Amino acid sequence: MKLFYIISLFSSLYVWSQNYSSIWYGNNTGPDLPQSTVKDIIKDKYGFIWFNTNSGVLRYDGKQFLLYKSNNLPLRGFWGSVEKDSIVMMAADSYQDATIISKRTSKDIKIKNVDASLLPRNHKIYSRFYTSNPADKYFPNVAFYYLKTNSGIYYFNNSLIEFEKQKDSKKEIVLENFHYNDLKRVFTHGDYVFITDPNKRKTMRLYKGKISYDNDATLYNDPQSKIFWYQTSEQVFIINKGNIYQSKLINGKPKLFFLVKYENVEKDFATTIFYDEAYDKLYFGTLTKGLHIINLSKFYISQKKIPFVNEVVYAALPFSKSSVITEEGIEYFKDTTHVIFPYRTMINDNRSIAYDRFKNLLYQSENKIQRRFIKSGYIKKDSIVFPNTGLKSLYKRGKENMLTIFNDKSEHTYLYFFEDDSFNTNKGKMLFPSVVNTVMDINDDFFYVGCNDGLYLISVKTYKIIKKIVNGIAIKEILKTKDGNFWFTTYGKGFYLLKNNKEIKMPYDRGGYLADAHTFLEDRQSNLWISSNNGLFKVSKNKLLNYAQKKESFVNYFRFSTEDGLTNNEFNGSSNPNANILENGEFVFPSMDGFVFFKPEEIKCHFPQPDQVFIERAEMDDVPVNFQNKLSFSSNYKTVEVYIDIPYYYSDIENIYLEAKLDDGKNNKWERIKNNRKFIITKVSPGNYNLLVRYITSEKGNFMYKKIAVTIEPQFYETHFFLMFVVLVGIGTLILIVRLRTNFLNKELKETNKTLDITKDKLKNEAEYQQKLVQSISHDIASPIKFISFLSQQLRETEDPTIQKEYFDGIYNSSEQLYKFTSGLKAYTELYKEDYVIEGEEYVLYDVIEEKVLLFRGIAKQNGTIIDNVSNQNVTTRINRDIIGAIVHNLIDNAVKHTIESHIVVSAELGNDGIEIEIKDGGSGMTKEQRDYYSDLLKKVTNEEWEFKNYGLGLHMVIQLVRKINATISFNENFPTGTVVKVVLNNTKNI
């Protein structure tokens, strides 16, 4: 390794940089190419590139290959006129069939449309000669190979050259002793025909039938030069030792222009070449490997190319007018590199480098500042050690040096200030809550510090924070443009303009890649060149400033990627410095694959011409459709894909902001067109629309618009006539339905009115009935309350404990009676509902009667009356328990009220007609009028027929319930005194 260092001091790593990128199509190396034979290439007047292959003719728009089939395969090379929109390929084995490229399409034609001079003459074979390459073969059975120019036709056979003037059938011999093999070294520029002689190192020139020679040894007549000539595309190429040149005619003399150095060109065995000067792309067609496209570029990628060492670079400093240097000790030019001081294979961090006031080189290494001295050619060095610190980065502002020292135990960072380059005098330090990433001077009084947690304004005099300007954004770098504005980039949040210490976020590009913008450099036209993790962007600074004032203003970015000659899309940032402008005007950005050198004025931003957008193809449910100016299709479609054909030879279509929308007079939104360059129509109703397409054609960002009429034809059931017919039928049907409905409603109305009248009468009677019920309830409740009041009065007047207890028992029993009564009243209200369930689970009737007897036994005792339950304990029923309970309750209650110092017997037996419940008392008894009243009440059908007499509520409730369960009740006189009430239950079951 030491030997390597010593050698590196005296030698340079002269590695030529690469200024192109390339891609292969075919031979299993790229998409869409039908097969790997590309025989000829040409560009039509509309900007599309065409390839002659064994599978047919391919049209290429920079993204897709469109295959046109032909029945004339195989085809000869392209000839004809690009300007006249007539490019012809003759069938290889016929003089009658050909294929023509015109109006952006290809079709087969007959010989009448082709140059008649191709036909055999006097039974001799004449073959037109309009292209040549080193692989061409010439056959003796061909009488003449002829070459057409504007001034006439040259005829070549295996012995001489003849010339026939335009519109003159007379031939003149130009040269004798000519051999077919010399045709491999023929090329033309307009009327000039050149034939090189590598043996004699001279070049023959034919012009309007006259011959002359250039005896100078040039690359044209170099034995190692290979000549590729294409008369139709008017292009000539010379390949010499891997260098590719294009030939042009300057003042009547051919002149070579260097295009690119491509070492593998001869190995790849190109059979055809085409150079698209507008887009700086070189196309190589081969017979076996397919198509190779080289993207020429003014971007130069400078790499050190040391074995087993990556090409990742970060910080660098201008070292000469045209180079930069890194702390690795390597000087990078755009086209080569060499070592300045021994390369360090073990390196901690290469993200911070600076010059001191003597032009000595400073960079950080672990916890030291390394200083390499200019006087020794940067070979000698010393170190400034900062023990027990985590040194992170080095900054300079004027004569002052600043160091950031990171505390490993937390995210806090110290920023140290040193008076001069000796780093001996520490003027002060500041503590920041997060990592310091960047420092930028504002003026003599203030400077900015960007950290992971925001942006700080610092006082120069006090080294104290004046205020935190930006909060919660990780600042990557602070920059200053020529107009004095400050900007900053961030980690993942885009880039911002600082205006009056307020941040204004700039818009993203369409891909969102500027969220990770690293840094930018400003060119002489006030354009900003912004590096990012995915491409290099160019944008007008003035447009950004306009956006800061008016957010709705449009900002267009142009993104450069590997399609433009970069070898890697990922640039690097987070270093100091992040990029450089050299004295020769070159910009230098670090990337993951070396330093990118370029001069801004040499980099082209490619846009389509205003007339190079064509909307004439579509696919409707996968069926190809061609149209002109108007697209019509039936509404029974599923999907219609409209192709927007643009000869734009870069994959990033986002640079032209291509958008489209189907306009129906409403405020439809513009849709972004992606790289497939298709606009998809789905689920759109029949009608007439306009398909609007817009795109920008220059860096100014002005939109160009193109409009195509779109008609979606309705099905018969979607036509106005059919809809009118449906409407009329619908109206007629509606009228008929309304009429029928009206008749039906009238009938229903009559029935409803009748029902309402009946209901009205029922409600009237029911209201009267309810009123009488309330009156009866009030009357019946009055007696228990009066009794309780009486007992209370007696209780207050007596002091005898025995009597008081007796009165308390009476009050309790009366209250219990009143409670049970009101409970029964509530139950009756529920029982009286028509939807109340009559039957339920089976139960023993004795138990219900016993509950009621026990309830009234105490009250009866106050009157000196005894109540006995002599019911059969085996009698059961399914009739609702609450209904039976309410009936028994009220009958016993009525008996207790009218029986004093006597006997009440309650029984339940199974009789012939059903279960017989009998309540027999020895009280005052019912009058005959009362017995007849209640007996008649049971016979009446409805409540409306009742004559509600003030005989109490209880028996009225009983009769209602008896009727509800379809039972019978009878009232008879008991002897000697009292009343016998018998209830017969019909629906019974005895266990």
C-alpha cells in the first residue's frame, strides 16, 4: 500500500469520464422489440423514428414501438424523401411491391408509386445505391449500381464510373478502372460524392460529373476508419478506434464532428446508425443484438475508478479553474482524475472540507481537524486534536471557524467558535437541542443555524439565539441567491424561501422528488439547478418568487435523469459544501456514482414542437381504431384508450406536464398523462364532447392546447326519439294509474267515512262510559278513605294501647284493601284491552281464591264477619289468572261491604256446565232491581247499550270480564238473608 502511495504522487489516474448513458432493446435486454434484427433507421418529418426489421416496420416515439405488418417482407433500406413525407422500402425480391411511410403510418403499395428508374433496363439488373456500411456486399451479376443526386445519376460497375446529367440520357465516363469493393467507402453530401482510398490515403470527390482529389491524410481515408453512409437521412458517420464522428459539408468540404467515444461499437457490430441531433441520441441497429440507443450528453460523470472502491462522493472544494478536490486527495476534472496526495482507503466521513486563509486544506477526521499544507503540494499535514469529543463538521464564516461537536449521550450539539485558523482561541460556544446541519451568514450582525429541529437566528456579537424562526422542520442546508434571498432545503419536507424570516414552502415537482432536495446552484439566467435523491432539476428562480407572492401561479420543473446522460439519478447532500461553481463556469454536484460536471448553458431542455402532438389512434375494448380530427364510437363500450402520440425521446414525460380532459362544458379536472401516453374514457354518457390535451413546449411553461371532437353515439334505447316515446308511454300509463287509483281511493274514502262514523259513535259512547267509570271509581274509593279517616280520628282520641292497636290494625287493613283495590283497577284497565291474552298456563283455582280470601279476611273481621274458602283443591283452569283474580276480588269485596256479623262462603266446584265459582253471603243482600239490572247488563251486546247506574264499579268490572272470557254470572237471593253470586267458566280443564 505504501508503494501505491509513492507511485500515486508522481502519476495521475487518467480515466476519461463518461458523458452518455445507454439502453439495449431486443436480444432479451429490453422491452417491446419484436425481434433482434434492425436493418435501417430513419426519422420522418413528424419526428417519429422508424426501424426496418424482419418482422415489419417499427415506429418509435421514445417510449413505445408500434409494429406495422407488411406483406412485402423482407424489405430493402429506406429511400425517398423525408421532406416530402414519402419514405419507401422496396420488397427485396420484387420490382413491383413496396412499402411506404407517410402521414405517420406505413402501408404496402405497388410499383406505380415508386421511382421507375428502379426497373431493369434492357434485361440488365440495375440496383440503386443509397447506403453503405463495412458489411455491405456487391455482386457481379448487377450490371450497374447507380447513385442519384440532384444534378444527375452516377453509374458504377466493375470497371468504370459514368455520369448522366439530370434530364439528359447521355452518359459520360468519369473514371475507368473502378472496382465494386470501393463502394464500401462511398458517401455523399448533397451533390458531392466522396470515395476514400485508404491505401493511397487520398479522397476522390465527384461533383456534377467532375472528378477531383484531396491528397491529405484524414480520418476519412484512414485504414482503421469505418464509413456508414445513409443518403435518405443525409447522414455520414466515421468510426475510428471507438471514436464516433459525424460528417458534415462545410464550404464544399467534408468535416468531422466528434460525437462520443464508445469502445464496444465494433464489438457490437452495428449495421446501421442514426443520430437524432435534436435529442442528442445515437441509434445503433444490429442484425443479431437488436437496438442500442446511446444518450449523448453534456453531463460528464467523473470517477476515480480505483479497484474495489465505490464512487460515492460528497464534499469537495474548487481546486483549479476546472477541477475540484476531495479529502480523499483526488482531483476531479470533468474528463479525468488524478491523485494530489495519498488516497486514504480508511475514511471516517468525507462530508466536510474547507480552505483556511492560507489555502491550506482542512477536513475533519474522527476527533481531529486534518490540515494539509499548500506549500508542500498538500503532501505534508498536521492535526488539531479535540480530545474526548464527537467532532461532526467544520464551517467557516469570514476569518472565523466553527466546529460542531456532537454529544453522543444525547441529541444536543455544541457549536464552537474559534478566532482564527489555529483553533487555539475559543471565543465561545452554543448549545443546541438537536444536531447542527448548516450555518449561513446574513450580515455582520446575524447568521442562521439550521438544525434537525428547526432554524435559529443567532447574534454575532453575543453568540445567543435571538429567536427560533422555523420550528419542527429538519434543516439540511441554507442557501443564498444572487438577489440576496435566503432559501433552505430539508429532510423530506421540500425546500423553502425565507422572506422576512418567514418560511414559504415551494411547490413539489410532479413526481414529488423535491421533497428530498439537497442543494442548488444558480446560473447566469437566474435558473436554479436543484439536486435530489432522484434526479437533477432546473427551475426558474423568478417563477419560484412569483409563486411565493401568488400561490396559484404555475411553476414548471425540468428533471434530468439517466435518460439525459446521468449514470445515476441519486445525488448526495448533507455535506459542506454540497456543490460548487468553478471558474470556467462548470457546475459540480456530488452523486452516488461520482461527480457530475456540466455547464448550464450547454444542457438542453427538450420539449416537443407545437405541431408534434398527434391524436389519431385509439383502442376500443382492445380493438385498434384510427380516426382524423373526430373520434366516434357507440355507447356500449367498456373502455376506450386514446393514444397521445408524441415523438418525445425521454421517459420522463412529466417534464412537459402532459394533461388531458374530456370537456362537456363543466369544470372537469385535468388528468395527468403518464408514460404510457394514453387517456382512458370509461362510463361516460352518450353525447358530444371535446378531448382537450395540453402540454408545455418551452421552459417558459406556456401551455399548448390540442382539441379533438369525441362523439359517443347512443344505442336506440338512448336516443331522444326512444326517450320521448318512453316518456309518452309513461305519461299515458301514469294517467291510467292515477285514474284507477282515484276510483279506488274514492271507494276507499266512502268505506273509510262509514267506518269513521261508526268509530266516532263508539268513541262518543266510550268517552261517556269512561266518564261514568271515573265517577264510580271516585264514589267507591271515597268509602275506604272515609273509613281510614274515621279510624285515624278515633286513634287520636283514645289513649288505651289495646284500642290503639286495634285501630292501627284497622287502618292497616283498610289501606291494604284500598291498595289492592287500586291494583285491581290498574289490572282491569289492562285486562279490558281487546288484545289481552285470555288463556295461559294451567293453574289450581283454589290458590287464586285463597289469595283473595286472605286479603279480605281481616277487613271482614272488623265487621264481625267470617270468610271461608271451601273450594275443591283439584279444580284447575287455563283462563287467564289475572282475569279470574279480578272477578273473585270484586265479588268478595262486594260481599264484605254488605255483610256484618255474618258468614261468607266461597267455593269452586266442577259442575255439569263447567267450573262453578260461588260466593254466598249472609249480608243485607241485593234488591231485586239490582239483581235484574246486572242480569240484563250481561245480556247486552255492547257497552253503548249499558245504562250505567250508580251501583258501584266492582260488579260492572266483573260483568265486563265475564263477558270477555265467555262465561256466565247469576245473582240470586240467599235465605234467610244475603246474596248468592255464581260464575260458570266454560273453557276449563280439571286435573
